[in-house]
Amino acid sequence: MPRQATGLTAAKVSKARPGRYGDGAGLYLLVRSATAKYWLFRYVRSGKMREAGLGPARGPAAVSLADARKKARRLHDMVREGLDPLDEREAETAKQKAAAALEASKSITFRDVAERYLDAHESSWRNPKHRQQWRNTLRDYVLPAIGDMPAASVGTGEVMQIVEPLWKVKPETASRVRGRIESILDYAKARDWRDGENPARWRGHLDHLLPARSKVRRVEHHAALPWREIGAFMAALHGQTGVSARTLEFAVLTAGRSGEVRGATWAEMDLREGTWTIPYGRTKAGRGHRVPLTNPALAILEKMAELRTDGRPSALVFPGGRSGRPLSDVALAKAIRAAGWADATTHGFRSSFRDWCAEATNYPRELAEKALPHTLSDKVEAAYQRGDMFDKRRRLMCEWAEFCARPIVAAEVVPIRAEIGA
């Protein structure tokens, strides 16, 4: 037991001049001035004298002599038990900070972390296409699923929910998605916004849940509508109301990719010149692409302009149900089914256009490839074809629009060669 403290009284504390005054059991009063008085607990640990503050002895938060003695006794007992009061205090402070940080991390969403990660790393990515691909990947696959979740709560189940369906049909895309989730969660851990193992890591974790990318079966081509049925499909589609139907019509008429059409903005449209210019950051090939707009395509844009509520150039031409968000592929798939062609896909209409070019026109192959636009596999050929053949493509797209406006019954089509043979 510590000896009974008799060295100080409340009056002595009040009148004490600058100096150090002992009270017993390691309790001291440190006086620096009439207004600066503090309680200290002195003890010896490993042969060294240490001091632990117990609070002020004067002022609004002053600790009374009686309370100071109680605190000193508790610390004295800790020393007798072999504990170091300062080390214990630091450990408790660290524990409280960790708990506070964990509590604060619950309010930091995956979306917040992703934005901070991009802000921290985008400047180091020299390739603009790479920067845009990061944002597109997060926008299309990740943020809709876990964007609003606390980063600390994202687990293997959430990662698998995003990656597993893609792994079966788009293994390369799925691999990139997984890697980007992993990088963002690693960033969150480094900032103390989450702890534990990264649920998106591949080696020793997801490699046990998913087959190797090299072993995933080759994906079949998107189901395409036979080109002879395009007219009938467009007629059925034209009878539908709503943004989804107009978006799909525009995609067919321009032979555009679903993501490029759904993400089109008014800034990309030149209605006077009849041109849609897709910036390099939004194309699959990573370079800009001009699309000639036919009269039917312009008519669709005029209808969408009448419905336009956002006057900003960056506003979407075909907005989704949620403000500022594009339509989903699911919405376009529903429009296809409503038209009566359940087996067709949005992307498949590009194949329909390509088949029509090859089988029903005399336009050269390279012109159709420019219209889609595809990257030429022949590097020598690609090196010489630097132009975009825009004027020729406008004539091609006008003929395609005319064909799309003519419903044709398959039984009425007579092969040209058969007619000549007769």
C-alpha cells in the first residue's frame, strides 16, 4: 500500500509558488506560474525515472487534490503489478484511434475510395485510353454493384458477384475488373479505411474459386438478326414508344456499339453537318470515330431533343431512368424482346449490318470495316489506310437506312444467280 499522503492540502495547492511539491505515493504538483499548475505521477521503470501527467491543478478542467491522489494510487498499483503506466496509456490511445478510424471508415464508400485512387494515380498514366478504360470499367461493372457500400465491408461475395458472371463470357474484361478492384481495396487498406486480406486478390484466393482465364471456353458470337429481317424488326421497333426503342433504332441505323450509343452526349452531335463524333476515350479501338448521320438517324435525334431536359452539352442523348445515368443493356434487350425477336442482341445488329454489306451490296470490305469501325488485322494495309473514307461511308449508311425502312419477307427474296440461270 502507498504511504498516506500528507504533504499537500487544497490551500497549499492554491498558494503554491513555482516549483515541484511532493504529496507521497509518487504524486507531485508542478507549478510553473500562478496559472500553470499540473499534477504528475513519478515512477521508476527499468532503472529510469518516468513521469505521467494527471491533468491540470488549476483552471476550468482542474483536477482536485483528492482526484489526483486516486489517479496516482491506480498508477502506483500498476507499477507494482509490473506494468508501465505510460506504455499502457499509449496502447489505450492507439486502440481508441484505431476504433475511431474503423468507425470513420464505415462512412467511406467504395466509390469514395475509387475517386481518391484515381486522383492519386491518373496523372502517372500517360495513355489517355488507359485512364478512360479505368473509369469505364468502374462505371459499367463495379460501381453499380458496390459503389455505395463501405469500402471496409466489401468481401469475397461482393467481388465474386461482379467478376464471376463476366468470367464466363468476357474473361479478359473480368480479369481487368478484378485487378482494378484489388488495387482500389489495397489503397483503402493503406489509408487505414479497411483491414484484413484483399478479397479481390487472385493468387491463393480467387484462383481457387474461378478457372484459369486460359481454360475458359471460347465465347460464342453475339446472336445476330438475319439481315433480311432487319426491315421487319425496325418496323416493329418503330411502333414502340420510349427512350429504349429510340436508342436501339439509332444503334441499328449507325451500326454503333451499345456502350457508344448509350453514352452519346449532345456535344458529340453536329445536327447541321449530320455527323456524330465519338471521342477517342469512348471507343473500343481507343481512337476517335466519325459517324455519318442519315435522315432517319437525325429524325431520332430531333425527337430526343424535344424530350431534352438538361441543356448542358455533356447531357446524354439517350438518358436512363436515373438522372445522369445512361440506359442499361438490359433496357435495350427488353425493347428487342418487345419487338418480337427474343434471340437477337444489340451487338448482333453490327453483324447484321456487316452481312448486309457483304451479301447485298458491292461496297468493298474495307469500307464496311471502317463503318463499324474495326481495326484491320493486316498491319501493312492499316498503315496505308489512314483516312476514314467518310464521304463513301455516308453513301453506304444512307443505303443501309433505306434498306432498314423496307420490311422484306424472306420468301419474296429471289437470289440473283438463280434469276440469271433461269
